[in-house]
Amino acid sequence: MTDRSRPRPGPPREYRFPHFTRHVLSNGVRVVAAPVTKLPLVTVMILVDASATTETAGQYGVAALTARLLLEGAGDLSGAALADRFERLGAIIEAHANWDVTAISLTVMRSRLREALALVRTLVREPTFPTRELERAKHERLAELLQQLAEPRTLADDRFTDAVYRSDARYARPEEGDPASVRAITHDTVRAFHASTYAPAGTTLIFAGDISEHDAFELAANMFTDWSSPPAIRPANAPDAARTGRIVRVVAKADAPQSEVRVGHRGPPRTVSDYFEATVMNAVLGGLFSSRINMNLREVHGYTYGASSAFEWRRGAGPFVIHSAVKSEVTGDAIREILLEVDRIRDVAIGAEELSLATSYLDGVFPIRYETTSAIAAALANMTVYGLSDDYYDTYRAHVRGVTAEGVLRAARTHLRPEHLQIVVVGDPAVVASPLETVTGLPVDITRPDEAALPL
Amino acid sequence: MHIPIETFRLGNGLTVVLSEDHTAPIVAVNLWYHVGSANERPGRTGFAHLFEHMLFQGSANVGSNEHFELIQRAGGTLNGSTWLDRTNYYETVPSNQLETALWLEADRMGYLLPAMTQQKLDTQRDVVQNERRWSMDNQPYGTWWERLPALCFPPGHPFHHSLIGSMADLDAASLDDIAQFFSTYYTPDNAVLSIAGDFDAATARQMVDRHFGPIQRGAARPSLPDMSVSPTFGGPRREVVADDVMLPRLFVASRSPVFGSDDYYAASVCGAILGLKKGSRLFRTLVREHEVAAEVSSFTYDLTKGSDLLVIDVMARPETSPENLETQVHQQLDLVVSEGVTENEVERAIALIETDLVVTLQSAGDRADRLSLFATYFARPELINVQTEKYRQVSVADVNAFIDERLIPSNRASLLYVPRSAAAIRSSDELVLEGAR
């Protein structure tokens, strides 16, 4: 047999995150330009300080609806006409609001950028929110909520969120609103939300791709300098108050062949000081394919197709969640293994091999994350939304490499709190309730999907 | 758009495609084996995919799950996927780690069997059965994956049966099956290796020679049975499925020209006209104007043998009955047949497709995968560079010719999902907005 000894890699070639430059228009609109000349494509992302956490109580979902409706009528163009104009340019346009920001994202061939961006200008600044389109968007959101009742994955996510946060916290409710709040939204609500949040002072334009800094700044100035509106109002609120007390909940789906499992609690906000330690800790626990939880549940026990854990990073304290879908009969066993893994990573420092696997992965994969113009724009958007320093991406890899096993242990002890873990299972109560009670030693609360999702 | 391509073949029959791009220190390795669920024998549905899982369970010089660990330790991403007529395995790694990826792929192509054990097979069988539950059995509408091909290809046709496989067939898979499948299909002369990104061609060639060169060519493979089917169904087909779903959903599939044929491009453009994004015909009419649907999309399977399928996928709004959904979708398709499409619609579709082709080429992994695709199916990886041109040549007349021949009622297979439970009907009443139709 030929020599099958393992190859040794040479030194890595140097990589730098694309260089970018900042600029501020006279009306306060911020511009970031990252020229990347690989292919004749440009992505422009417009960030607006309007999000689920800037909504007023009773209007939950208005940020998402407003973003979505930007594409449904603007200036003298109807939604159908707007779609046709963008698409004849081959432009990919999307508008979404999440917990922290509204992002309008355009990807287009360089030669058609000016024309496409002029359309974007109109929809950001002069949306018309036609009543018919608003009603249709509301219907579609309600249809989505209805679908969720039969969709174990999203149902589990939704019921888990509800178990983690206090019922009056914004994070406890769906990002895009619940049936009652969506029904209550009117044309006036949307218009008022747009008027009070879409403003130059809270807006950032990010250009990534085949465009020079000069051209990007000039385009931005042409389209957005003559925009004035009152400064954005950001209501002060605490979106992330956690529920007190443990919940072990089964959302009933009779005869389910599999249980959708969520285990977790409130995690830290994105700006937490030991972000890198927490990230490496999570990679070892459940972030990587080779992580402890996936290896245990999938490769040792064959309970599941996959199991993972994640911090959902937000400005506020987003959830930490472990998720899996396991064969119904082993639901109790799977939860026991998950709880053991949480205890284990808090008890003893991880080994050198585990640490180096996680850090060398996060270090090495860095350039692979920024192959596309939209990925680069999204990275710059993160920087803007979470207030990361300008050298954040240049120092990212050194920070990752600097994480120690002791730092990881500290992060595990700080950010994982077994006594607060909430457990939600969408599955067959006849099969899973009793094992869950045995494993957790806590009473099991059995609910129905429609009781959980529909307002009383 | 033109990407550089260099192709050569090793003595053992392995086709190798190289495409350099030094913009970032990243390289993608991509292997296609020309085998998929179509090659499975009766009683072994799902085996090609189960086998894909076993390829991550180690080989002569690689421990169980070590493939994943070594690539992730190298700072790379990886996976594999199984399709009706091919299986692929791929890694994207920092460019200095190219040889590690090649060594790993060569080890499992050449020396897999010593690492196979009954315990590993039993565990992966459990994992795959859980994958089936997750993606299909416990997922609303999930069974469309196996129902639609079964509806469109006759029993016994290699595309008729389930790709993920039945629980019973998965239970029946043995280590003997693994050995036989491996020696039959996982041979260098049945594979294409593509490398795209930051590497030096001469060095890469030496690495490929070193690691793949010693692997033995395979014996003759059993050929697939005759895959040909008539160009149309010859009459409408229909299946109604009562499922644990809240909203009706309709798939309409038409037999269409195989991927790679000249006529394929008109079919693909027609699909984009009907269901790609908000400016599409069906979005405009069913979602925006008639307000009977919540979502619309379309896609082609991109099959290269027998027949391709063009599929329309429409999700109803809560107040739309299954019957109404079906009627309205077919009415729109009938209108397209009677009126044809416009210049404007064709231009819109081609503009979107062109952008998508360029967007896809940004990533080394996608480039390598497309090169493997064209090399596997047509022995012409350079076809990657003429796709835009092929689409630009599609005219209104081409699309209308496709429509006249293939979008007609006698070439439509309808797969309609309807909510099973009375609870769904009750909840749906509550969720309908006041004043709605």
C-alpha cells in the first residue's frame, strides 16, 4: 500500500477583511463603503433604526409589516410596478425588520446599480402603504401564524421564547407580532411608525462590491442628502425581562414520531465583555458538528439527526438555546444527556484538543465567511448595529486565538445556569410526559398548540 | 463572465477539474459520484443516502467522525448530499489546507471498507431514520418529497421511489450492501473531482496524483434501466393528501426537457415567469390580485435522464378552500397556455436568472459544485461559462413553444394537500380577519 501518512499544511496565506471607509452626509446619514472587485456585483444594505424593540406595546409586528410594505407601493409606483421595475433590472431586493434593526438589502449587477438604488431611495423615503396591500400583508402574517400551529419546529421555537421571557417583555412575543397585535395594526399605525423611526440620523448605507468609495459616497449623497425628517424616537424599554420559575412544558402533538426539543434560558446581550469566550464555549458545547451535544445525541446514541446550541445575539439579552429533534421514545433520555452536558462544561475545564478544535475552526473559517458581497455587507451591518469597533474584524482572529480553557470555564459558569433552564417539547404527551418528569424532577405542564398560540 | 478551467484525467479514470481564483486564500474541493437513489435495487430504497452518511464514519487511516473534525480543525466547512442520480461531498478550506481535504477524500474513495462496522451502520441507520422523521414524517407537507416523483414517474422507473427510503428498507441495509455498493459505484472512474479557488495548478495536480493515483479503477457498473418516458403524462394526474396541515397547498408538476438540452432553458425561463419572485405571473395574479394564495414558487428538478420536472408550488390563504386553490391555479396555467407569455415577462425572468448565476459564482464551493455537475453529466465543465449565453438566447417563441407542448392540462400532475383535522378548520375560522372574503 502507498504511503497514506497525513499531509502537513504549509503556512496560511494572509487574509484581511475587506477595507472599508466611512463617510457622513450633511443630514446625518452614515455611509460605509467596502470596494471588492471580484465580480461585477454590488450589494447595498440600508439600515434603519426601526425594529421590533422600538415598537409600542399593542403594535407588535408593526416594524416587520412596515419593512415588508416598503416594497408594496412607493412614490407613484404600485407594489406590482415596483416588483416589475426591480426584477427587470435583475435586482434582488429584500426588506426585513428584526429585533434590532430594519435592513433593506439590494444586490444587483454593477451596471444597473444607479437605477436600482433610485428605486430603493423612493421606497425608503416615500412609501405609500396602500390599504389593500396592508390588509394582504396582515392576512399573510396571520396565515403564517396559523401554519405554525402544525409546524413542530417553529411551534417549539415560539413556545420556548414564551417560556424564557416574562409575558410583558417584548422578547416574549413573536418578532413579527401575534394574532391580536397584527389584527390591530392600521394604515395610520404603519404611517406613524415610519414617520417616527425612518430618519437620516438613524440610517446607515453600506456598499459592498464592485464600486469605488468615491462612487459609493457620491451615489449616497445624490440619493439621500436632501432627506430631512425629525430625529428618530427610540422608546426606552427593557425587552428582555426573564420569567422566574422553572417550566417543563409539553406542547401536545398526538402520535408525533419525533419530539422537537428546546432547552435554554435568557443569555447575554451581544455587547457582553466575554463574547469570544462565550462563543468558543458554545462551539465546544453545541456549536460545531463535532461538539459535545451533537456527538453525544447523534453519533453515540443515534437519538437524532442533529443537536446544537446557540446564543441568539441581540442588543438585549437574547436567548441561549439547545435544540434537537429526537425520536419520541428517547425524549427523556435525550434531555437527560443535554442537562448532563450543560453541567459537565461548567464543572471541569475543557481539554486542550477541544479548545484548539474550536479556536482553530473559528480562526480558519473567517475568510470563508466573507466570499460574497451580501456576507460582507452583513458583517458591516453587525458592526453598525452592535457598535463594534472599526478594527473588530481585523482583530477577530487574534481574539479567538487568545481564548483559554479557563476563560471558557468562566464563560460557562457565567452564562449557563442549570437552575434556570426552561424545557419545551413539542411531542406526544402520552410518550414523553412521564419520562420528562422523571428526568427533571419537575411537574410537566401539558398545553395544546392552539391554546398556546391563539390569544384568549 | 468567464472562469478559467483546466481538465485532465488520471490513469484510473478520475476526472479532475481545476479553476484558479486567487482573490481570497480559500479553496474548495468537490467530489461528485455518479450514483444516487436511481441506482438502488428493489428493497433498498434510501440506501444511497444512508451510504453517504457512512462516508463520514472513517476509512483506513481516518477515525470515525474524524473527517468532520479534521476539516473543522483546519478552519473548513464541509458536507455531502444525495440526489436522484448523483451524490456529492465537499469541503471549503483555507488554501494551505488543500492537501488535507484531498487526502481525506482519497482515503474514503480508496480505503473505506476496513473502517466499516455493524455498530456504525446501526447508529447511522438511527440517525437517518431520525432525518426522515424530521424532514418528512413530522413536518407538514414533508411527504411531498416522495409523493411528487412517485406521481410523475411510473412504478419501477428509477426516479419513482423514495430518496430518503422507507423505514423497512433502511432496516434491511447490511454491511454486505455497503461493501457491494462501494466497490460498484465509489470508484475513480465514476467520479469527478473539482478544485476551485486559491491554489497552484501544478502543485494541486501533484497532490491529486499522489493521493488519488493509486486507487484502483472499478469494474463495469450495471447500467441504469431505460429511463425514457413520454414527453407528457398523456392525461392529467391528481393525488389528494389529507395531512396534519393548516392550509391547503398545491404542487403542479409537468414533465419538461432534461437539464442540459437546448429546450431546457425555455422551460427554466417559463418556470421563472410563473413563480420566481413577486413580479412573477402567479404571484401577481394569485397572491396580489385574487388574494387566494399566500406564497408562490416554482423550480425545476434539473434531471438529466428520462425527463425533467417543472414544478409550481402554491400555498393557500386560510380562507381559500382546497377546491378553489386548485381551480384558480389551473385557470392561471390555462390562461398562460391560451395567451402565451410577453416579451416583458421573458426579459424579467432572464435578468433575474443572470444575476443569480453571477451571485452563485462568488463562492468557491458553488463554483466547484457547478464544475462537477457539468463534468459529471456532460463531460464538459466549460459549460459553466456559457449558461448566461444560453439563457439570453431564449425567446418569447421558445417559451411559448414549451408552453404549447408541456404546460397543457394533459401534462399536469397535481399533488394537493388538504387539512385533515376539524381543529384546523375551527382555528382557521378564528384567524380569518373580520370582513374578509
